[in-house]
Amino acid sequence: MAAASLLCSIVALTSAGCADAAPSIVGVWSASDGSVTKTITEDGQCSGMYYNGTEPLDIGGGMSCTLSDAETDGRYTLVVRQPPNQASYQVAFDSDDQMTVYTSGGTEIVTLTRQ
């Protein structure tokens, strides 16, 4: 197991990464719920990604998004911060350009499609 982990680390440093590396969330995303277009940049800054339960909420100010490196049960963890608010969501990738976002409890919030 340790050898496989080491090999994965070496490959990640020299190429695009290992098969179980998290997909990219960088881009401009349209939302199935009709809410504002969401943007996520390379440095983790984002807009329109904070949801209060299943409703979008933007109190103004900076927002950041961080996606976990590994998945659990087919979903990654997305942490969105817009101080003083912070929320964790589950994200399932339907394809490279489509992801479905769920509450931490598993309720579907929105499907996002990369533009």
C-alpha cells in the first residue's frame, strides 16, 4: 500500500496525476436552479457557490472554494467560505464538465455545467 501511494505521489509530480485525483472545478458554471453563473478560479476564489441549505446566498465580499483530493462513496467534499459563513457540500462528477452538488446530508442542491 505504501509503495502504491509513493508511486502515485511521484506520478502526480511528473504528470497530470493519478487516476483517483480530484477533477478540476476551475471554470465558469451554469446552474440548473437558474441562479447566477458560478465562477471558480485556479487560486480557489469563487463566486455564487455558497448555499444556505438548498438556496443560494451571497452576503457580499470574497468567497473561496476548496475541493477535497479524494472521494468518499463516489463524492468529493467541497468547502465554500464567505466569512463569516462556511459550508461543506458533497460533489459528484457526472462528467468532466458536469457536477451535482449535495448538502452534507445528501440532499441534491444543484447541477452545474461548465460553460
